[in-house]
Amino acid sequence: MSLVRGTSLSGLPELVQSLGCDADALLASVGISAADAGRHDVFVPLPRVAMAIETAALLTGTPDFGRRLAERQGIDILGPVGVAARTAATVVGALRVFERYLAAYSPGLAVRLGESDDPECVFFEFVFTDRDLPPITQSVELSLGVTLRVLRFLIGARHNPVAVHLPHEPLTSVGSYRRFYGCDARFAERTAGFTLRRVDLEKPLAQDQLGHEAIVAYLSGITTRNDATGDTVQVLVRQLLPSGTAKLKSVAGQLGLHPKTLQRRLADEHTTFAAITDGVRRELADRLLRDTGVTLAHLAHELGYAEQSVLTRSCQRWFGCPPGVYRKAAATSPELHSSR
């Protein structure tokens, strides 16, 4: 079970109270001490934080709860990671800090800069790597909202991304998303993140080289993620699945490795390429069946399957039933989880 710093709950008690509910009781109901909310020196189980945010949205009848909470958080919740980012030389340097050291905030979260369909843009992906999470639509919207605030802190208060990508259907009107994020909102996407202009990432920051080097050295010493090969492969597989190129040879090539070398490294981490690919497919299928209305044909494409019949067989193996049956069961039983 992944952990996240208590600052992930900064502002939640106050927001819940302002919406007419008892914040202490809410946190206690998911196993979190109210005293830990907002503390950087305390780690809290990430699934409990996700459950607290989802529960708060339901109890207060606030479908945009994640976005509202994001307005009460910023780069400061990241502690030393945020300090290292804002003392970098450029915006892209700051994003690379998040890419490398976000594990110091939570090993269950990851970000990655990747290519976009538009050569003048990049895609900044946000991933929940912990597979033992409850439904996380509110947590996704919170994370994207905080990411937007960080981007505006670094680039400028009036900065708007090209597009925001959400892996679920809209919880409120589409217009409300466009107003909040200041850009085109795209739903039922394969992954969460932002399309950003390359030129915006070239903006210089008020670099403090000595301070930056000191905090990076500190983060290098405490980070627990240590760039595991399996984590990197997982991110690449997630990106390549829809194109049908999530193959061992392709992924190894992107990492500059021979396929056998990649296999050995994964074996050292007690996993295999096939196991990682299957796990990513299962996670995506679970989320898309729960949170979106995508057709089964589209879902099969997103998972990199040439035929829908392969999706049906996989769902039977993962969930014990066909995809349509699983979707209906998840709709009537929100507590149903893919680990069943």
C-alpha cells in the first residue's frame, strides 16, 4: 500500500466544514487522524486519502469537490520537491524534478513528460501507480487541479494549457471544466494529464543553483523509488497500448536496451514484461469500465487488442465475468474492486 504525505489533505477539513459536514468524523471514518491532515512530516495511506476525498464529495453533494480542494493547495504541499522545482533553471527543468523525485511526496504517484501528436507540444502525464486504490475520479481532478496551479506558479498566473485530459466522463458540465482549466477538456482519455506548448516550458526561472543542488542531493538520498525499471516500463506500456506497439522489442528500444537485457532487469525486480502489460491492461479496463461509457470496441482498442473477443476473454480471467457484466456490477456496487 502506497503512502502520501499529510499535506495531500491540506485544506480538506476547512472545505468539508464550509460545506456543512463534520471533517473530523469523515476522516475518522476512513481511518485518518484529523491531526495528520496538512502535515508534511506524516505519511498517510494513499488509498485512505483517495477514499476521504471521494467520500467528502458524496457526503457534501459536491461533484466538483476535487477541483474545489485544488484551489486550496499549491506547490507548497510538495515540500522539498516543490523547492527543488522552483529553484530549477527552466520550467522544463522543474517538470523533470517532479518526474524524478515525486516519490519523495508519494511513491504511489508519478509524472512523465512525453511526446504529443502536435510537434510543438508535449504531454505531461499524471499517473496513480498504486493498483490498490478505490474509485479515484475526485483524486484525479484534485491532482490535475494542483498541477495546473503549479504550472501557473512556474509559467505565469495567466497560463492556460492547450488541453486537459481526464480518464473519466465529466462530473459536472463540460463548460465548468473549460472554465476551471482554461483550456479544451477531453474526457474518457487513456490517461490523465495536460498538453503543453514546448515554448512555455523553455521559460527561465529565478534559479538558485546552490540551493537547487543542495535540495536535489537531499531528495536523492531519501527517495525510495530509485527509478525501478518496472515502473518505467509500466508508464511506456500505458502510452503505447492503443497504437498496438506495446511490445517487448519496442519498449526495450525506447529505453536503449536489448530485449534480453530488459528481461533480465525485470527478472531482478521479480516481474516480467508480460506481467506488467497484463497489469496495466487490467487497471485500464477496470477504470474505463467503471468511470466511462466507452464502447467495448473502443476499450479493446485502448488496451491494444485487435479483436473484442480478446477483451472478453481477458475480463473473464481478471474479473470472473465479461466486460458488460462487470460494468453493470460496478455501477450497482461501487465497493467492487478489480482485486476481487
